[in-house]
Amino acid sequence: MADEIEGANILAEALKAQGVEYIFGIVGIPVIEVAYAAQAHGIKYIGMRNEQAASYAASAIGYLTGRPAVCLVVSGPGLIHALAGMSNAQVNCWPMIVIGGSSEQHQEGMGAFQEYPQVELCKPYCKYSARPSKVERIPFYIEKAVRHSIYGRPGVSYIDLAGDMVTQKVRVADLSPNVKCPDPPITLADPDKVKDAIDVIQYAEKPLVIVGKGAAYARAEKSVKRFVESTRLPFLPTPMGKGVLPDDHELCVSPARSKALQEADVIVLLGARLNWILHFGLPPRFNPKVKVIQVDICAEEMNNNVKNSVSLVGDLDAIVKQLNEQLDKIPGQFHFNPKSPWWKTLNNKVQQNQRTVQAMMDDKSEPLNYYAAYSEVQKFLPKDCIIISEGANTMDISRTMVPNYLPRHRLDAGSFGTMGVGLGFAVAAGIWCKDHAPGKRVISIQGDSAFGFSGMEIETICRYKLPVTLMIINNGGIYAGVPEDVWKSMQAEDLTLMSPPTALMAAARYEKMIEAFGGRGYCARTTDEINKYLTEVTKDPERVALVNILISAMSSRKTQDFDWLTKSKIPHYWPLTAAAVLRQLQTAAVVPDQLQTAVLCGYYSGDPYTVSLSQNERNVPAPFCSRQRTGPSVHQTAIQTPGIRHFWGGDLVGAQEIKRTSGSPDRNDAQRETQNLGPQAEQTGPLQSHTLADLRVGKRSHDAEQCPCCLESSQYRLRESLRHGHVEEREPQTGQSHLVLEGRHLLVDPQNQVVLHEHRHKVPGPDQHGPVLYPQPGHHLPRQHGGQDLGLKYSVIWLPPPEEVRQMCSPCPKRNRRRRRQLPHMPPPTDSVSPRKCEQLKEKAYLGMLIRHTKNFVTQIYPGIQSVQSIFARHKSITRPMAESQTPDKGSPKAEDGEEKRPQFGGRFLTNPEDVFQHNAWDNVEWDEEQEKSAKQKTQEQMNSALPSEKQEEYEDLADEYWNKFYQIHQNRFFKDRHWLFTEFPELGPEEKPQDDLESVRDVPEFPGHKAKRRILEVGCGVGNTVFPILQTNNDPDLMVYCCDFSSTAVQLVKEHPDYNPSTCHAFVCDITDESAEIPFPDQSLDAVILIFVLSAINPEKMQYVLNRLAQLLKPGGKILFRDYGRYDLAQLRFKKGHCLSENFYVRGDGTRVYFFTQEELREMMTKAGLTEEQNHIDRRLQVNRGRQLKMYRVWIQCKYRK
């Protein structure tokens, strides 16, 4: 009938009435008719290749235009694919509508095709989720969906469309009216609050404006520009706030981002949230006393993580105009002094960082680094182009290297950090530019891993002929890949075992893909090629192009003052420390004792040591094996044989026992070893056997021709130890040697203390030291050296630290020769220290020396590698193999003297229930459902009888008095000394030697223990049951232990202890929850903070402040060592009614208080304090009374968090 209309057309008319321009999606049953109807009504339909990309594209239109686009998907799996885009839009606060087909209404609950509870599924991912009750009501639901998506904080709406509604016909007269949803109402802030904000700004000494993507979405660029330029305040944008003010604006301090955030005392937050992107607004990234003026559309966002000084809720553009009007009323017009110390500090930091980046941009060596590649790319970017940025390093570096000049002209992973958005965004931006800004270009810059998420959308871009240029910054991996030569050499291996988890295919030719769809593809390896190909692209901008830029697999960001998302949660692959090499080889069962001894012998003596591997010991990871490549003088058969493993101090070259290599260098060794894969027994000098014991007690002859400390032998050592180098020539004026080593051209100084220069590869400078593994792909030598390709090898090279260089160069007491490096002094055996114990202490000191130098080297040369500490912490069998015996699993470990040792936390398991009374405690005891239910019920009953608020305030105000009474009653009879500390927290033991910190090279004001090299603080020390075991165990004059308690009685008892010595221990009264409390040492001065059953005694509302404050006190790399009560511990369940203060917070009969934690609570608080988790373990421990046959269930949590 003429007056009837189908559901698909009803939906299309409703969308058109609401101003919807675009639908992105993939059609199928039951929504294909909807796409046809939309096109018939003038709505553009863009067919994508994946629902994820379609949802990303629709959300991007919402951000660019302020009105929602539609993502159209089929039922079930199609909708589930779109959830990623829905959640991304919801978190980023972008308007979008998702319409999903579903099963027919009469089939609901019958198991229909792709039937799923879709309305319920979508509710967590959107603001509004509904299913029209009947076809006639579709216009009503569409209007409501649009209204929800753009009003208040923008977000997502979902409409579920039953399959039978799509084709059902109804009378036009019965339809709900199509009324367009008006633009969102404008809301203003309280005028008094606006005045308060201006007052705070006027008195700021270090103000800062942060411009977020909320300002861009609000179209507030004009009002924000006037506010910033009239006040002359420094500003920095968030990643998608870039362009609200141009990046080249004179007041922009983006290059000094970390400095600005860390020191600002007043921050004006315009449309940005204090989430992970801004480090939650917490120390150490922010000033702990910073005052925040926040402008946001959403009231719920106020005071999140940091309490605001002024909260301005409403439309951002309107509120900034209010601020400008208030500024106009100030006599003389306020503006911040451009000559202030704050501006000077920021400008200096801006210039410093720009110089650092410029040096990386100027490094045009091949393969390219990120900065060199971006320096060429940015030359070809129009100022009005829309930038799509996606990837890990690719996105982070582009934020600083790719400038933006216009608002809403940069789209990236956003607040949700979503990977895969790039090409969906590019499609949306391309469609919008084509329709509304002809001539404007879209530039998509992605990493190769990011491109893989949605790579087939290049067909969509080519199909619709969109004005998009694609660039892939290709390092062959996620974060980092594997060099191309290394990748080729690994092909004979099982790549599922040998290829790093971060590696993708090296030098993949992605540009070939776009050629299949009619686009242009280019592959660039040099800056000249980048210039050439981008010039060609700009000549024909209408044709889609993809430029695949191959860069170094190991390129990374510049050194950061603080970790953001740059710290790796896995061990970094290239380069690896010597300890990591040992760990890998031990894992592969390659004679670990021999190998370890060889490496240690080489370290102690300075000599190369060799150890043989039998032919069946082939299970060595490929990155640690020598691999030859086919070349002019290289046999291909080398790939099928076990490679030669090279170490400084452990060169595996085929000798039959651990030996020290000596004799003069043979210039033919390199060629012989390359061809025959090892010199075998053909060594030119006599072999002299040494054992580790010989070296420990110093049983060595001092022979001028063999002494590794003599100048002649020192020159010889670097060449001969690696067995593959030979001197090509020596410069007579400087004495520097040109050394051809494993296919590299090195320049070595006269004493071979450091490698000064390497052809094509950067190496450490004179002030850098330590052992490190260098993966060196073979490459062509300079023409004067024959141009041969000598193959691929790996070497650990020891570069001694400066203080050891000075010792090595000082006169030798014997025969006036150079002195060998001095090893740590150890006391002689005494009555209390047996000879055997003395030897063990020596071994610990030697190993500690090696570990410390390795850490120093890696942190100085490769500051981006954050996993060094964890490598050493996790693999004590490598770093301290002789320092302590390894604790066996699941048993009663025995010490060498037969005494039973305490098992580690969570380390004793009850495998046989009949053995329950064989020990006093069992760990990780599983609770049954009834036990869990009973515990929850008990705590709920306690909560129902919580104390009134005035009583809670009394316990808070008198907390110190209650603890004073506690210690007056119990004094030192309540707790036992915590000797278990060193089992659980070996960081507190004597074997951990600290690195030299910055205080050794800078002026530091005097404070108790200011000369100490290692400092530990115990908070809530009580009567010293933790402090004194630490002091007794660590006989170290460089250690200072601080201890504090807010009970003056407890502190006095510590000071009266017979072992208290003010030169090694400083006890003081301190309420750590009091912001005005005085602390007798500066920030960043502690190596460890101990919290043992202390945080639980603090009001939960103050815990976050306490952890923030303690994090400030820690040095970088310092740790919080924590143990406390867990949720549903026996102590919690024993509380009777009338003892609950608040949820999980109780008062004991003596007035002291206690809180019971979960792992998640601790993880959240520690993370907000800027700390990184190393351990967060819960132990449900079953304690038994063997005499009375009683069982008691305890719950404790133990954590380690590192700064």
C-alpha cells in the first residue's frame, strides 16, 4: 500500500533526520537492506573489511564533526568484533551509534542463527543500549540514541534491530515523528569558582596549562588561544590536544614535558583527565603540592586521583570564555612574567632536549633510527594535513617529531591505547576530507606491528580513492625486531623457540600489498630514498601511496627522565648482559658449571679462558651461536655445525679443558676459524691451566709476557681473547690500533681499555664500562681491508670502569709492571669467621663486583633497558651461585651445617592431608566455597555494626597515644626479631652491593647518614625487631638504617637498645600520614623502604598519600618491601561486633587499628605512587597447633615494588 513503509526505510529516514552522514560497516543477514535504504536516502555507506575497523572509522567521524556516524554490523560475531571500537569511543568520549542486526523476535530463546543477548552485552561499552519495542518506535529510539551520544560526556549508543523489523511494513501515520536532536545545551561554571581559579593562577610561581582532546572536541581553540596568549602561561598539549594551539607556538613547552609536569605548582587542566597519559597527577611525575584547576564537561571526573583546588564543570569553550572575561576585569591585565625563573628553567630544558633529538636526527647511518626517518618525513607534511599515528615507539616518537598546527588534525590510540585503529581512522578522515575539505591530505604513520592489525583496509582506501598516504616505520617487530642478517641466519632453526616474541619478519615488503589494489608502493632504506619517494608521492597526491621505511631493528626512543610506557615487562633481547647469556646457556643445558667457571675466571684474571663443548651439546639458542653467511671466503656448511660461542672471559673455541690462552697473535687465525669453525688445538702458544681456586687465593706468577695487566699483554689481550681479530695497522703518533675483529673495523686505544670507534656500529665511550653481548651482523669492510664479508658472530667484551683503569695504569709493585685490577678486600679468618666462610664471602664479593659493573654498564649505555634488575633478581643461581645454597622446593631445606632453614614465603605446600600436623604451617591452602562464603558473611555482619563516625574520629586523633600505651605495656616482649627478613627480602642482606649514586658526584646537604652509600628506612619500626637484625647481619660501614614510628615510646625503646649506634642507625618520631611531618633526609635518598604490618594500622583514606610520599624518598631503582594482613585473615574474622570502623578496617581492644588488604588494592595504590610491581603474592597459610591439634587459617600479602 502507498501509505506503508518498511522498517529499513524507517531507520534510514530517522538517521537522515538526525544528520547522520556516514555509515561504516559490513553487510549481511539481517542488515543488508538497511545499507541499501541508507544510500537511497543520501547517507553514504562505506563498506569495510572488518567490523573492528568499521567501528574505529565511525568513532573518528564523531570526533572530527561532533555528530555521530553509524557502524552497521550483523548479529552475534559481527557485533562482538565491533566492541573494540565501541569501548575505544566510550573511553575517548567520542559520539558514535552502533546498529546491530539480531534474530527475529518470534525466535528469541529458541537458538536462532547468531542469537545472542546483544543489548545486555553492549551496556558496559556504551551510554545507551536498547531494542525498539516495535517498528513504529524506531525514530524515537534513534533520536534518543543520538541525544545520549552527544549530550554530557559524549559516548556510544547501541540500537539492536530484530531481523523481522527490517522488512516489516507499517503505516506511515503510525510512526513516531522524526525530530532532530538539537545540539547539546551550553552549561557555564559558577562565577565565584571562576574568580577563585583566576586568584590561584595569579599567585602561581610555576603555572602550566595542559590542553587536552576535550578542548579540541569542544571547538574551543579560539578561546584557549586568547587565554594562553593573554596570560603568557606555558602550555603543553596531550597527544590529541596537539593543534588546538600550534606546536610551534612560542609558549609551547612540549619538549620539556617531564620537567614541566614535575615542577609546576599550579596546573590548569583544559579538557584533559589525570589518567595514565598524565601519570595520574601523582608524584614523582607531579609536584605533590600541585594545585589543579580542572575544566571538564563531566562532574564525575573532578577530583579523580588528585583533589582539585578549583573545579569548573560545564562546556569547556564557554568556561574558558568566562576565564577570559574575568581576566579582563583585572587592572593592568594579568600576564605571567616571561623573564621569570620558571620560564628560564623550561626554556633551558626545551633547548637541551632539542639538542639531544637533533643529534639523533643528524645520525643518518644505516639502518636508520626513528628520528632520522622522521626528520625526512616531516619535510613533506603539509601544515593542514590530518595525521594518523599508531604504534608503540612509532606513535610515541611521532608525538614529538611530527608537528600539528590545526585542531582535530591528529588521531592516535587515545586514552584506551588501542592498537588497530590506524587504518579505520584513515578511512574516516579520508572520506571527510574528500567531502568537506578537498585538497586536504591524510597521512597515516604506523609501525609495522600496528599495520598488521587492520592492514587489509588498504583495499578500502584504494577502492574509494581516498586522499591518504600511508607510511610504515618498519623495524621488524613489536618494540624491537631482529636485524635482517640475524633473521636470515635463524631460518634453519625452529623459530617458535628461537625467534624473540617481539620479532616479526625482518624487512617485510608491505609496499607490495598496495600495488595489488592499484596503489603505489615504495621501499626506502636511506634518507635519500625517503626524499626521492615522498617527492614522487607529492607530485600525484590523488593516488594512494604506501612508503615502507625500513629502520634499525634496535632503534628506540631517546632516554627518558621517567618511564612512561617505555619500560619493558620482558627481558630486552638486544643487547643482553653477561648474566642473561649465562642464563640462556644454562637453560639450554650447555655445561653450566664449566661455562660459568670460564666466564668468572676470565673476569677475575682479565685473561681469556676457554671451555670445550661436545658435538651433542647443540641445544643453544640461535642468538648466542656464531653463524656464518655465504661470502667470498666463507663455507656455507658452517650453518649446519655448532657455532663458536664467544665470551670475554669465556671463549668457547674447542679446547679440552678450562685454559688460559697465551702466545702471540696469529694473523691467519681469523681466516682459519672462519673456514674451519674453530682453531681446535692449533693454538700458537703454550696452554696454561688455572682453576677458580687458584685465582681466588692469588696463585699466579707475574710474568711480563703473560701478565694481563702489563701494557704489552693488555694490548694483546683484546685481540687474542676473542680469537678472531688481528691488527691491520698501528698509527705511530697515537699508538692506536686498527683492529679487524669478526668482520668489524675497530679503532682501539693504546692500552685497549676501550674501543674508540667502530665502522658502521656505535660502541661505548671512554666513560662507559661493563660486559655486554654485541650481536654483530657481518658486513662489508672498507675497501682498503679487502671488502670481505666475514660473517656473523656474538661477543661479550669487558670494558673496565674508570677507577679500575686508574689502578691498572698505576705502577705494579712487582717488576714495575702494570698492576692487575684490585679485587675487594676481605677480612682474614677469625674465631667467628671460618676459613670456609671467608672463602664464601670472597666469592660473594667477586660476583657482586661483576654484577654491579654489569648493571652500571647497561644502565649507562642502554638506559632504555629496564629489565636488568629483574634479570639479576630472578636468576640468583647465575648472579650468586656460590653466595648461598639454593632452597629446594616443597620440603624442609637444610643448610650446610644441618640446621633447618626457613622456607620462603608461600614455599611449603601440603600435598598429603595426613601430614597436616607434621609442620607448624602450610602455604597456599585452598579454601572451599563454604569457607569463603562464611568469611564474607562474617565481615558483612561486622560492617553492619560499624562504629559511629565520632568514635572513628576519636581513634584517629588519639592513634599515637594508643600505640604509646601498647609499647609501654609490652615493651620489647611482644615481637620476636624478624630473622626471616633475609629469606624473603634478600635486598636487605649483605650480598646486595649498591651502585654508586649521584650523591657521590654532586653537592648534597648534610643529614644523618649523608655519607652512606646505602640507606634503608623502616616505617613503623616498633621496638626494632626489624632494624637490629639488619644491622647485625650487615657489617657494612656504608650502610645507614633509619627507623621511625609515631609512638615516641617505641622510638625511645629503640634508642635504649644495646645495639643502637647513631653512626649506623637513626631513629626518629614521625607520623608519616602528616603532610607537615619533618623527615631528616632528602627525597630520592633511600635504597629500600620496609613496611611490615604497618600500612594496615593507617586510616585507609591516608594510605595513598603515605605511599606517594615514600615513593618520593626512594632513589630510582629503590624498592618498597611490604608484608601485611590479607582479606579474611583469622585476625579479621575474630573481631566481634562493635569493632568495625569502616569496610575491612577495625579497632582492637587496646585502641590500635588494623586494615585487611587485597592484592588488587595494593597493586592499585602502589601503581598510583609510580612504582613498578616485582612481587605481589598472597599466602593463605594454614597454621597448626600440633599439641592441641588445632588449625588456624591466616592470610598474608607480601609485595615488592620498585621505583
